[in-house]
Amino acid sequence: MSKNIYKIYTVLLLLFVSSCYSQPSSKTKHMDNTPNQESAKASTDSNAVIKTDAEWKKILSPEVYYIAREKGTERPFTSKFETFKEVGTYYCAVCGNPLFKSDTKFESGCGWPSFYEPISKNSVIYLPDNSYGMKRTEVECGRCKSHLGHVFEDGPPPTGLRYCINGVVLDFKKAQAAEEKYNNRH
């Protein structure tokens, strides 16, 4: 009996994980990955961060290293940012590059934090990912080239895109203007 339950669990898990892996179409193909000299709005340093694997291993936790540098994936529904609703900016936990504003975050139900648009054209890099027999578009940090997650074409307007991002590689900074406005009212 336990073998059957294990098989059912495995099939359900595979179906769930595969729901976050859709096929690309014309929207993914037109995403511009051309380097842009403009720095991201919230960053004062837009210089590329280049380190060896040994250097990354010294400064990153094993969990962050696995996701960011080895292109791993955190377990679904484990990120503190999945249902997080604070107003502010999400940054790359590896290099501090601003990636997404909180007003582009939405509840996708896929188990990972989801956004419909990056902060700027050069915040992220798009790469083809044909691993595991699937055609997907990988998203990397535009500054340190750390693996963030994937982008899919089943998101909400205005872009129709869903950036499915591993929360382990995200940091968050609360918006000061929103915090001051809240404090002045209370």
C-alpha cells in the first residue's frame, strides 16, 4: 500500500512542478536581452559582478549558492516571499541588483514568488533553457548572472508574463515613502 501512495505522490508532484513549465511562444522570443548602459533605478552600482565559483562559495550560503550558481530550484511553497505583501523593491540576494517592484508581484498559485515585469530592461537576462526535455526561458540577474528562475507567458496584463522566481535568491527593501506615510497616519 505504501508503494502505491508513494507512486501517487510522485505523479502528483511531477504534475505540479510541470505546471510551472510552459512552452514558449512569440512573446518570449521578443524579450530584449541587449545590454543597456542605463543603471537600474534603485541601484547606485550597475557594474557587473564577476567572481569565480570558489569566491561565490565563500560568500554565499549553501542554499543560495545551489540556486544562484548551480541553477537549482527551491521547493514550492517554501519561500517567505511567496505570499509576502509589503510595498518595496526586491533585489538579487547575491549582488544587490534591483529586480522587481512589489506592485508587479501577483499571486500565481505556482508556489514561487511571481512578478509580471522586471524593474528595468537590464535588471534580468533571458536565456534559453532546454533542460529536462522542456523549452523554457531562464531568467538570470543582469548584474551577477545568478539564476533567478524562469519566465512564462501565462501572466496577467499588461505584459502577460509570469516571472517565476526562487525566493531564496531575493532580498527585499521596504519602500520608505510608504512607511513614512503609514507612520504619519498612525
